[in-house]
Amino acid sequence: MSKVAVLGAGSWGTALSIVLADNGHDVRLWTHRADQADTINSTHKNEKYLEIMIPKQIKAYDDLAKAVEDVSAVVVVVPSSAIRDVCAKLNNYISSNITIVHASKGIEPESLKRISEMMSEEMSNYLYEDIVVLSGPSHAEEVGKRQPTTVTVSSLNENNAEIIQDLFINEAFRVYTSPDILGVELGGALKNIIALGAGISDGLGYGDNAKAALITRGLAEIARLGTSLGANPLTFLGLPGVGDLIVTCTSVHSRNWRAGNLLGKGRKLEEVLDQMGMVVEGVRTTKAAHQFAEKQQIEMPITKGLYNILFEDEKPKTVVDQLMSRSKREEMDDLAELLSKKYS
């Protein structure tokens, strides 16, 4: 049995805590809200995020120092906008012998840093090479109910990746390893952009044809940007890529799909975010990816269209018309370009 701290008591942090508790670990679930910690400890519920009973061996904390005391592993599951603040505080309490994994998804606008890069910059006591990322098609609602789920963990430190694999894997939660932390993080972050688009498509009343095209061409954009930065193109054909993309674009469990669906029905972004009441990572990531595409000189028309909807007040129907009227091109050009990067 290991002592593990999970930082972030939203739906995903709660679900991962349940996996760890099922595996017999001593789990400390940290939240910055004292009232939430009290409710979890007294009722064993976290109903705002997951309608499921929480195992009694999960104890909630609102004191970060106490939550990470004597733990062997820390799981960071806070919104990307909170990563720097939480990790700067975490740096005061951890040592290099603790294994750290993050299960957050996003890219920081302006700096264009991935989650692991932000964490490394804020934690002088911990090396970037030792950070592990966990990603893949995994709705918290289904994980919490012990429904079959498969994810990927990745780190430049293979031993740390295997430690996290062993920590989480069980009959309902299968865990693979990958050496491509860049591709795994980018796949997990960028799919949220396409999920917003899928929700907008459904909100506009379009059918399966439109969504299938959006997912497929969205995957091409993700792989195009990812490989330009050095990721393995085959990573985007795996769980952190196409797997996560499918589940996030096709389910009402997805916050990004739900937000996009409201946008497609004519609601304003501020109104949508206020109604959601939870972080919609795709909005922040769309801004970062748009900046990334310009910096890398990568063509990402779907991302650009979504950026215009979110931040330039463009009408969703207008963006769809613009995408459908783009100049002709050969689809296989994308595949040939990506495979040449892998095998050249």
C-alpha cells in the first residue's frame, strides 16, 4: 500500500482517487476549499462533480502541507490555469524521491508551455525529466463507476512511468506506457479544441457526416502541429490521440462538447462558461493553439475558425461555410507528410 496525494477534487481528481482507493492505497484528496473537504469527509460524496459514493479510505484535506506529508506519489489534477500556483506551493513540501504525475490537459497561452513544462518551472526541487503524464479516453463519470477504461502514462523517466502504471492499473482501469511525453500531452490538450467544434456542429443541427469530417480533419491538425514540435505521429493514432478525440467529441459527458453545443445554439461564450460552472479547457487551449500555429507556421483551419468564434465573435455558421469553401487539396498529402517525418 502506498500513500498518495491527489491534488484537485473536481470530477477527474475524484475519479482517480477512487481508482487508487480500489487498489488499496491510502488516498489524500486535496481541495483548496475547506467546505468541500468537510463535505467529502462527512458524507463521502462530491455531488457537484460526481454522483457516486466515495470510498471511506479517501480522506479530503484543504491543507496542502498535510495532504502531501509522507506520500510516495502526488497526482496533480487541477485546471491548467491553476498549475503554476499549486506547483509553486507544492515545491515547498516535496523532495525528489516522490513520484509526480499530472492528469491535467491544456497549454498555457502566450508562453505556449505544456503542463509538464509549467510544473518544472515552478518546482526547483523536481526535474522535468521525472514528471509523468496520464492521458487517454477517460470520462470521470465512467471511471468512478468502474467501467472499463484504458489510458496511457508517459515520462522521460521510464522507471517513474512504470511506477505510476503499477499504482493505477486494475481490472477496470488499464494503463499503457509511452516514451512520447510531448505527443501524449499535446494529444490530450488539443483534442479539447476539436470537441468544442463537435459540440458546435451538433448545436447547429448538423449530422454524423459533419462530425466525422470534423474529427478526422481535426486529428490531422493535431498531428500536424504535434509533429512540427517533435512528437511521434503514431502517438496521435493511439489512446492519447484518436482515442481521446473520439470520446471527447461524441459524449454528453464532455464539458467541451457541452460548451460547444451551447455556442452552436447561439449562446455567447461568457454566458456558456457561467452556465457550465466548471473549467472548459478547450477555450484556453484554442487561444494557445492558435498562437502555436502562427509561431510554427502550421495550417490549422479548424482551430483558426474556432478561435474566431470564441474570441472574434464570428458566427458559427459563417465559420462552417468558410471551412467548406476552402480551396481544393489532396487528402493523402497530410498522411504522406506525417509519415515522412516518422520514417525519414
